[in-house]
Amino acid sequence: MIYTVTFNPSLDYIVSVDDFKLGLTNRTSSELILPGGKGTNVSTVLKNLGFESTALGFVAGFTGNEIVKRLNDMGIKSDFISIENGISRINLKLKSIDGTEINGAGPDISEEKVNKLMDKLNQLKEGDVLVLAGSIPSSMSDNIYRDIMADLKDRGVMIVVDATKDLLLNVLEYHPFLIKPNNHELGEIFDVKLTTREEVIPYGRKLQEKGARNVLVSMAGEGAVLIAEDGQVFDTPAPKGKLINGVGAGDSMVAGFVAGFLKKGDYAYAKQDYEYAFHMGVASGSASAFSENLATKEEIINVYNQVMGK
């Protein structure tokens, strides 16, 4: 079973505003409301690719109820822990203004609720997949990803971590199956500027030396690179297409990689096809960027065929 964790899921209010003017009343030319948060985005794209998952995390108030309802309407199973006080956040995304966002804070999460989540995660077993994605709310310990991975050590759970700098570095000793920094985040870790696919390879290998098994580096218009645990390196330029909405593209890449790996590989028996997983990840991320919404299976396959020169 695949599980995704989003500590602070949201309702994403995605709008376009023609000729936006500060200090004046502006009206939307298009609007869309979707369940958001990095883990829920991963669950959505997995569902579109035919893979079931369970979305975990915390929800609160009427917005939390709406997040659960909308996921359910999309056929995505969730098992969120309810917070009695506050509301789940609403994130305003102005897609017509260079990706400008205004994100809510979300509810405070008590230690008791965190322990309930840990109890759920302790039920995971060999062959399960766990995706940990996104930032950590201020009310929670910065070590929560590390604590989760420590509890699941030696269980045979395939853990994917999509986080930045210290959150990422803190978990490497527990050998995450996959990490997905972008080139800017990778450069920030080592205090260098990385602009080409060739430049990221030695720094991706440094993260492997620190414990990561597979390192997937997204590079927007430059493409992507995978440094696989078996020593293989794959890279590809960015697929051709018009950028429409970059929200969730990185999460879609994670979902595509996981779906590709599970389709062609068997984690429990170490039969792996990293090349197919890599290309499915690239296709999924790009397809979402080329779409108004998170990519459908048809959109992903179309981009995959382009990546493969079909």
C-alpha cells in the first residue's frame, strides 16, 4: 500500500486575474478549488495513474471537512486526524501573476495528535511505500521526518522524502529510497550554483554518500537527472510544452517515479527499472506543468511518448 503524509493540507484557491492592480478591487477571470498540499498532490497523480494510496495528516474545521470531501469525490482514500481547534489552511494561488501565492498558516497540532499519527505509521510493513512531502508546521518538531524514519527503520518500507535542506539532511542516515531536491535546493545544501545537468551529478552522489539511495533532481527548463542506487545515471532535457500551471509539478514527478517503479519493479524482491521510473517521473511533472490541473494519465502518457521520442 502507498501512504502519503501532508502535515498541513490545504484548500487551494487557484485564480487568474487579468490586469491585476494593487490597492483596487480585482475580479477573477477563472477560478478553481482543489485539495492541496504536497502529499495530497502525490496521491492525486497516483490515482490518475491507476495506483491507490491513503492520504494521511491533519485536518481541522470546515476547510478540513472540505478537503476530505473533495479527495473522496476524486476516489482518493484518506485517514486524516481531526484537530478540534482552528481550520485547515486556504492557499490563494494567483497563477496569472508569475505564480504568486498567499498561503494560510493552518491549525496548531498538539503532541497528542502527532502521537496518533505515529501510531498509524507504525502499522506500515515491508513492501509499503511512504511519501513524506513538504514543510513542517511551526507547532511540530523539526525532527518529525527523522523520528518517523527512525521508527520505521529496518521495516522494509520504501520511504520517499521531498523536503528542503535541513529537513532533508536530517533523514539521510536512515537511507530514504528516494529524495527529490531541485537544482537550487541541491546547490543551497553545498553552497554552490548548479545550472546544468552535468553539474548536479557529483553533488547528487554526495547525498548518496550521506545515505540517500536514489537522488532525483528536477531542474525546470533544464530537465532532470536521476542518480540511481545501482550506479546508473539518467538525464533528459525538459520536454517541450507551454508552461500553464507549475503548482504541483514537483509532486507529480514524485508520483510518476513511484508509479513507474512499482509498475516495472518489485521493491521487496529488488527487481528495478530505474530508467522507466525516471522517465515516468519527468513526464508526470511536465504534464502537470503543461496543464491547468494536475496531469491526467492521458496527458502523462503523451509527454512520456515525447520524452522517449515516440
